[in-house]
Amino acid sequence: MSAKTMNFLKRLLTVLAAGIIAFALAACGKNSNSAPTNAEGSPAQTKAEPTPQSAFERDLQDVRNSQFAHVWVFSRKDGKVLDKADAAYLRTNAPQVVDWVSTDGKKVVAGTNFDLEQGNLGLLRKRFVVEDYTGK
């Protein structure tokens, strides 16, 4: 082999080795397991929805997730626990309610696609504290 050919092969091997080393270093610099960073260089925070704190909030969220057109909350005016007579009264005077969820014993969340304002809501307000959570 001539000196010219040997020189060419040495240069070719040097360039290939440099390319392989550069590729390896570039691949090592990218860690796909690291957390994404924001503009300030700190790990980006994912925004998860907060977990409801109380039983009432969880039950209210469950009824909201059912996508009813109207959500109402009923409780006794004296603040006591709802009893069987209260439950029967609610079911009798609001038959349009599809989903009743009793929460902490003192409140009941109602889900319906019917606007109770067009029904017996006035009668229900005489006996219960009525809160409209529709769209809230």
C-alpha cells in the first residue's frame, strides 16, 4: 500500500471515530427520563385537578360529572340530619329528580334534567334550605 493510501485511511478512520464519539456524546446528553422543564429551568408542574376535600364536595362532584342540566342541594332548616320522612317528602314532591345522593346525613344532592322551578320548588323551600348548584 502506498503512503498516500495509508494517509487517506488514517484520516478516514479519524473522521469516523470523531463522528461516532460526537454521536455517543449527543445521545448521552439527552435523558428522556428527566422531567420537562419550564422557562426558568425548574421541573414543570402538571396541573391535576384537586381532590375534593369533604364528603359533600365529592358527592356534589359525582352528580356534576353525571352531566345533569340542574343540580340542587337540600338540607333541613334546623340543620339536623335528614330522616326517612324528609327523604320521602323530597321524592314525593320532586319526582323529576333522577339522582339523589345523601351526603354526610345533613344534605342531599339532586341531579335532574328538569328545572324544579317549574315544579314544586316553592313547596320544597317551605321545609328545606334549597341551594341551586346548576352551572356552579
